[in-house]
Amino acid sequence: MKLFLAFLISMIATVRSQATGKTVEDRVAEFGDVVRARLAPRFEAAGVSYPPRDLTFVGIKDERRLDVYAAGADGVIRYICAYPVLGASGLLGPKLREGDRQVPEGIYRVPELNPNSDFHLSIRLNYPNEFEQAQGAKEGRTNLGGDIMIHGDSRSRGCLAMGDPAAEDLFVLAALTGIENITVILTPVDFRIGRSPELPGTPPAWTPELYERIKRELARYPRPSGN
């Protein structure tokens, strides 16, 4: 039954997408100028070309903030700007299963952009990633969930809801940079300032390993001044 429902939802989404008829290129044409007006001065101030060569989004769950980092031709990673997260369901701690409403924690890639999202525009993350799939297999958890996005609106069921203007910025920026050049880090707290998350209940035994991975990756990015 669950497989059938998942197939039905996928078919409905496909039909809706076809009916709307918008492509990624259409959305870039629609929002590109206004996004450039908002973002190009920030990139110029950081000394990074717009669009950049590489792009990273860092979502800090307990601060409800998404930081944007980029690198230009010199390969140096620089902080660009930050957006408030308007909606993020769940608590601190990793996502474990479908329906737990947790925002996941880990290091992700972007497999696709959705120009016809029910939440204005969305950026899909490759949750569950290889690490999460491996832990699920060890523990016999087969329904790990999915469809984790960074999207517009302010409602969340495990996604990062950014509001529509921010979603436009992030979507266009991702499209122009190229999804193969994007990294997304979702962390419970900002480990760069020596913080440790207070997790509810008993976290999975592999949580310390996950957080060490996040710490190492996060250390590559300069913490914005004043935060």
C-alpha cells in the first residue's frame, strides 16, 4: 500500500508539473533579474563572482538560519549572506524514518531543482545519503523517508521552509551555479564555536560519528562575523 501511495503521489506531481509547464530555465528567466539585483552586490562585497564556481548552504537548526557560502575562480570560500529559516519541524537530532518530521542532519548534494513545487520553488537534497542508508541497513530501518527540500512558503514537514523571496534567491543561484557544484550542510548547532547539541531521548549510537563528519566539513567555512 505504501509503495502504491508513493507511486500515486509521484504521478500526481508529474501531471501537475506537466500542466504547469514551467522549467528551471523558465524560472531563472522569471526571477533572474530581481535575484541578481538582490545578490550581486553581496557577492561583489565578498569578492566572489556572480554566479560563483562553487556554492554551499549551511543550515543551522537551533539558530533557524541558512548561511550561503561561495567560491570564485581562486577557490577561496567566502561567506555571502544568511537567510532566516521560517519553518523547520522536529527537534535537534538526525532524521530516522518517514513521518518523524525531522529535518535531517548531514552533508548532502542537490540531485535536482523543482520549478513547479507546491511550495513555490524547491531544491531537493539527496536524503537519505550513503551514510544514512548504511546506518538504516545496519539497524533494519527500511523506510527512511525522503523528499527533503529547501523550499518557499513557511510550512515544514522535515524541510527547510524559507519563504518565497528567499526561495527565489536560492533556486536561481543554484541553477546558475549548477547543481553538481553545490554542497548542503545541515547541522544541529554551530560546532565552530564549541557548542554541543542537547538531544532529546537516546540518540542513535552512530550520532557522534555523524557529528564529527559535520564538524570537519563545517570547519572549512568561516563563521560570519557578528554571529
